[in-house]
Amino acid sequence: MQQTVDLVIHGGKVVSDQAVIEASIAIRGQTIVAIGSDDAMPPATERFDATGLHILPGAIDSHVHFRDPGYAHKEDWGTGSAAAACGGVTTVFDMPNTNPPTGTLDALALKLKNAAISHVDYGIHALLDEDNIDQLEALIDAGATSFKCFMGNTFGNLPAPSDGAILEGFEILARRGIRCTVHAENPSIMARRQARMETAGRADRHAHLAARPEVCEIEAIGRAIAFAEWTGARLHIAHHSAADSLYLLRDAKRRGVDVTAETCPQYLLLNTHDMTRLGSVLRVNPPIRDERHNAPLWDALVEGVLDMIATDHAPHAPDEKTRERIWNCDCGFPGVETQMPLMLTEISKGRATIMDYVRWSAVNPAKAWGLYGTKGVIAPGAHADFAMVDLAREAVIANEKLHSRSKLTPWNARPVKGVPIHTMVRGRFVMRDRELIATTRGWGQSVKPIQAMPAPRPRNTDKTMGAIVTAGGPHV
Ligand code: NCD
Ligand code: ZN
């Protein structure tokens, strides 16, 4: 007699990056224990009918700003994670440009404390900055899953660390096998161009793009890759926006550099025509570029040069987004709830397969952050994290329906086809029939890289800061 399980989900189509199969899923507690034909399932306390739905591994969003602590009028962990749950997102990685920034042990402890109300699971990107290089290891030991380095100025005005500090930080992270995300834009080019335009009186919507041309991204990605390759550090490029910098990723991957990259729906689907239409609502860093970038970014995803879809969910209050001069409008907009319908709409148009989508939304992020096996896959032993989607369901994105505290999105009024209907995190519905399950507040927990990360490959270890200050190396 087989042991009873808590739940069997039957009737759905289970999607991996390899296949779509009709199968039932048996869950005990928080974990999947079996997948197969329904008559092979163990007896269950509850059965759930998913007929007509595709069951995807829950999306993992590598880039959200839940603003808490410090900017709770924009978002907090309750509203941000509710938006995630209602977007089919079961794990988020939160960015460190909060107040205080997540660059000290105290700030990390505060972030983890505030995150405890989350509906979905979460990782915390700690800050790598000029002054905390000697704290990086302690931050890892205290639960930081990864780091973020702001190479260019963006919301929060965290100054870019010097190249010396970035390189030294990468040396340490290489030894620990921890991946560092970079916001890759060159700050001095941007500052100079913006200052010149401000002096000349330009403050229109297109001035933002003019201040941050593609070369800013090309230069910063090139520099970050050089440091990662030299040290053997794992690198992640946030919100890749330009066709012109893809060659750097392609070449670095070919050379064996462990670099992953995300792009966002806004860089795939929007361009300067939308900036003309929407103005400051669409102000974001890096900027929305002209139309010639859209198709190459999509092709790079299909090809695997870009690894994943993240959202850069960056909520702000309405008055902060709509000031007169473009320079005074905060950058970013919410996205964690709209990513899945937007991307599924493109899948339904035939631009890629649902298996490709699972690779971008779940498999590759899980691999990048050391979670694959527990997350990113529907298999025995993995967490029961699912987005159950209706690929035929049509809807229209509406600002007022968003669960984010920020109700201002460039996607307002956009029709979509393909929406998440139920979201499950470790065996519990956090959204059911399109409704948030309010009692799951606090169900989310911090992720731990469960699988030993593949052995890191530190390079030039005789030339690191550690080696030269203590051992007189390298040429003694
Ligand atoms: C982000 C924010 O508001 O925190 N803004 C943005 O324009 N992307 C910061 C960031 O990710 O650069
Ligand atoms: Zn950024």
C-alpha cells in the first residue's frame, strides 16, 4: 500500500525546458514526490483538477526592487510579493538599493527581517561597494545569496565603486563561487552628457536616452567581463538593453567565462515610439532604445546568448514618475506581475516555444543562483513551486488591477493572451483562481543555494589583493 500524499494535481500539461507532457503531480508537504500517469499516483488527501492548464515551474525573477526598508511608500515586501504571486512568480531576488543599502551586516539583517512577510520565496542581492569589500564574506555567511554592483548611477544614487574595489571584490567572490550582478552603464559618460544637456535647457522625454547611449553599456559590460575573466568570478549582467553589446557576451561565453545575462520585457517589446507616447512613465535605466534593438535581443534569448527574463520591477509613486523635467522623474516601473502574460502572449504568437519560456523564466535563473534541482524544475525532490497558466485566456493589463503599490505601468491597456490562473509556492496556493491568498503572507522564505555550486575557478590567485599584501607576490 502506497503512502498517502497531501495533494495530487491532475489533468494538466507539465512543462519543462525539454517537453510538454500530460501528467499528474503528487506532493507531500512542500515537495514533489512523483510525476506520472494519474493511475500511478499514490492516494491523496486532496485532488486538484488542472484540466486545460499548463503547469510551469514557478518563475524566478532575478531582479526586483521591493524597496523595503526605506521606501515603503513605493512598495514593501507585502505588496511586492503579492504582485509576484499574482504574476506566477514563486521566487524573487531583491536588489540592495534600499535605505539603508544592503551593504552591511546590520542592513542585511534588517532586509531579511522585513522580507519575512513575503508571500513568495526570495534571495537577497547584497551590495558590493567601495567601502565594504572586507565585509563580503561575512555577508555571504549571513545569508546574502549574491551581490549587486552599481557600475552606473541609477535610483538610490549609490556611487559606482572604483575599478580597484570592483576587482578586489570579484577576487573574493571568485573564491566563494558567488555570482555578482552588475548594473552595467558607464557613469562618467552619462553624467557629462546629462550635464551638457541640462545646461543647454533640454529636459524632454528623449533627452534621457540621449544621455545614456549604447556605448555606456558596451564599455561597462566589457569592463565587467574583463574583471570576471581575470579573477574567475561568476558574473551576471542586469537588464541587458542593447544589441550592440551582445557580441561581448557571445565571445565571453565562448571563452568559458561564467557570465549570465537577463533582459526584460520592456527591452524586447518597447522602443522609442513608446517613449514618445508614454514619456516619463517609461523612464528607466538603461533607457528604452530605438526599434532596431528589439529583434536582436529576442534572437539572443532564443540562441542562449541572453539567459533569462527578469523584470527590474522598480515601483515608484505617481508624483515621483510624472514631474515636469525628465531628469527629475524617478527611473523604473513595476513589472513582476506582468512579465508572464506579456511573454506568454509572444509565445502564443509563435515567436518561441513554451519550453523556451520555461528555460528563460525558471531553469536558467535557478541554475545561475545555485537553486536548480530544488527550484526551476518539476521533478521528484523539487519544491512544489508552480505557475498554472491558461494559454488561451485573453485579458487586458490594467494599472488599477496591479497588486504592486505602484499602479503606473507602461503596459496599461495592453492586450495579452496567456495568464497565470493559480500559483503555488512549496505546496501552498498563494494565488488561486486569480485571487491572492492573503493568509500566505509570511509563507515565503529565503532561498539557500542547495546544490553545491560547481567548483569556482579562481584565476590569477597569485596576483590578488590578498596575495600581494600578505605574501609579497607575485614576482618575489
Ligand atoms: C531601478 C530602481 O528604481 O531601483 N531603476 C531603474 O531605472 N532600473 C534601479 C536599477 O535597477 O537600475
Ligand atoms: Zn539596474
